[in-house]
Amino acid sequence: MVIKKFVQVVARFQEDGKMIPLQVLWEDGRVFEIDRVLDMRPGVSMKVGGQGIRYTCRIQNKEVCLYYEEPKWFVESKEK
Amino acid sequence: MERVILHSDINSFYANVECLYHPEIRNLPVAVGGNPEKRHGIILAKNQKAKEAGVKTGEALWQARQKCPNLVVMPPNYELYLRFSRLARKIYNRYSNQVEPFGLDESWFDVTNSVKLYGSGEEIAQKVSQDIQNELGITVSIGVSWNKIFAKFGSDYKKPNAITVITRDNYKKIIWAQEVGDLLYIGRSTKKKLMKYGIYTIGQLAQTSPDFLVLQLGKMGMVLWRFANGLDDSPVKPFDEQYNGNERILKSIGNSITTPRDLKDLKDVKFIIYMLTESVAMRLRETGCYCLTVAIHVRNKELESFTRQMKLSKPSDLTKEIAEAAIVLFENNYDFSSDIRSMGVRVTDLVPDSTPIQLDVFGNEEIRMRQARLDDAVDDLRKRFGNLAVRRAVTIGDQMSCLDPKKEHVIHPIGYF
């Protein structure tokens, strides 16, 4: 089942106020580097129920959607 | 150049936002309802499935459950709805700087000057609808026309997730065939009056002589006649994103409450009036206005209600004066033939608080000034420590004393005029 998982994120704030996520810190201590942000736009997650800025990121060669739903970050996680 | 006006209405706003946030209930009949224990137990919104089961907005939760036993009732989450409302407005703002909200879920926007940039009204409507669906995950119905009334009519015409274009070629076919009660500002009693004269459809209204309508309905007759003929030329009032909802031209400030238990005597009523007035007067002072008129609204157990208003002798923003006026109004107009379920206090005829006040020889202006200073001090304390930090003694020692109308105040649709 896909669940809404709130995660810790390290982000960079640019001079123009844009916020770019750099790392996702998983609860078990793993750190996922975000290689690249491919897209950012407002979006919804119909799967887990959420709305915010959707960052489509490449993490370890996979495309992952990371949502900033003020003031928290979440991902659509498969884990229980 | 002919105007191009869009009216966008978010379909089952509250219910659909709840469905978005709770995927597990998305395929069930869902309604958003108040808390029955606080006696706010009515349906505020419902989704398509619940609508099909016959659930109606405004009915009691138990009635809805009888029609639809597996109905899922969610408590309302206004902060979330406010956020979605703001986000939707931001999307409208991409296509026009003239966006006029009408309640939380509806907005007009005038795209006359964007047609060259983004295509015809219908194309813009499609883009808006797409944007809303992609970014907010909810659907809208949009009406496109050359005036606000027909645009609103269009958005009500087909639901959900639809676009209706009403042009000079098809308005007679679409709008004129509809029942007269579907037109904005024709409510139950106007409809009754019109039906008495054999006016059943909007087309019949449009073809009635305006003089006759004025004779029967007063100046509203002319307004309705213009509405029906598509002659309404009221502009879409631009709305400043910085302000929150209703801070355009304020016409009145009011609070009302359905109390957790019925009010049985004057003591209860005084208590509620003071509580409401505290909030109303504080909001009045925040906007920097005095009021000239105080009005109350009373609804009893049988759901019969009335409104009464009176002028104050002097413009005022004093809690005490407003509350006392409201109590006088109440005492003169109600005899407790039935217990009271809901009460409201409202102030109108607002004037800036810089307006000079005519003093008189016998009025005790010194006391009024002291009272004003007291109100200011109390306001300040409340701002720092919360609205319940300083309270009137009448409001202590009752199960209802924890009510905070100021904090719970939410913006509702305001009048069209």
C-alpha cells in the first residue's frame, strides 16, 4: 500500500526565494542525495492525498516525486 | 468591445477537498458536516455519490443518514479550505488581474483583456479547469458569458467539471427556458410573487414590462429585469491578494452563533449578546470604524427567525453601547414564547472613526471616553494573550463560556451589490 510519508529534507534557499531540496533523510538513517530536480510545479498526489509544490527529483536514477505541503515535506512511500 | 467574464465554481468544494486528502473514502458517499454535539449537525457539503443518494446541503445529519446509511461524515477543516480557495484564486490570477471572489468556492474573473494572450473565453476556461485539476486535484464548473449573471448561471448549469458558454445566440435557449427561481437574487418569496403574476421562467421575466416589475417589487424589479435580459453591467471588482477575503468595502460586521444549548431566559441571551458583541465591536475597532446601526438576529427552536435593527444616538464602537442596544432590541421584540437556538449581532452604517461626533450638554462624554480607553486596553490584552484572556463577568461560569466567536469567525459569501 502507498502511504503518505512525511520526511526530513535538507534544502537550499536561493537568493530569489526558490527552495531546492538537496537530500532526503529517511527515518532509519539513510540519506538519499537528490541528483537533480527535474521539475517543480504545484501538484497533487491523488494516491496518498496531498497538495503542494511537487518536485520531480532524480534519486539514484529513479524519478521520485517529493511534495512540499507547507510546512512539511512528504513522499509517496511503499513501505509500511 | 464585448466583455468576456468567467465564473468558476468549485464542485462540492469541502467534500472534494476531504476526498482528496483521504483516498480511502474517495469511492464512498462523503459529506462534510458540523458537530451534532455542538448542535451544528447539518450537512455543509457532499460529494457526487452522496448527492445521488439524495443527501441535501443544509439538512440534519440524521436525515442524511436515513437516506444514505453508509454516508461518511467528515468534520470540517476550514484552514484547509481557505488554503485551497487561495490557491484557486492564484490560478485565476494567471489569466486576469480582475478576480472577484464570491464566498470561498466561487469567483468571477474578467478576461476581456487576456483574450489576445490566451485565446477565447472558452479556451481560457479549459485552461483554468485543467490547471485546477492538475494542481489542486479538484474540479470546477465554469460559465463563460458577457455579464456576471449569465456567467454564474453557466457555472450552475452543468456540473461537475463542465464548461458552459452562454452567448448572445444561445442565451434565450439556455437561460430563458429555466425556472425563474434559478436566477441570482430570486429567492423563495420573490419567486412566489412572480408566480402570482404568471411569471414562471426567466424568459417570461425578461419579457415582462420593467415598469410592472418595479411596481410589484420596487427597485429590485428593475434589477431583476436587467439580470434576465443580460443587461447587467456591474464590473468584476478587482480583489487585492494581500487582503483576506472580505476587506473590500465593508458594509457591515456581524457574528452569529448556534448555541450548544437552547437559550431559555434573558440571562442566557444577555450572555450570548455580550459574547457576540465583544467580537463584533473588536472587529469594528480593528477596521477603524464607528457604527450607526445595531441589528440582531434571533432564531428559535422551531427555526423561525427575525431580524430587528435600530439606530444609535451617536456613532459608536463601544462594546457596552452596542451590547446594550442589542439587548434593548431583543427585549422589545421577543417574549420567549419559544426557546432560542441561534443569535446574531451585526453593526451597519459604518463611518470612519475620524468622523466628528456631535456632543451634547447632558450626554456624559467623559464616561464614553473612559469606556473607549477601557475597550482599547482590553483589545490589547486580548491580542497578546488570546481572546479569552479578559472576559465579562456575565460570561463566566457557564458551559458555553468557552465559545470564541472572533477566532471561529469564517468568511461567507457576501452580497452581490
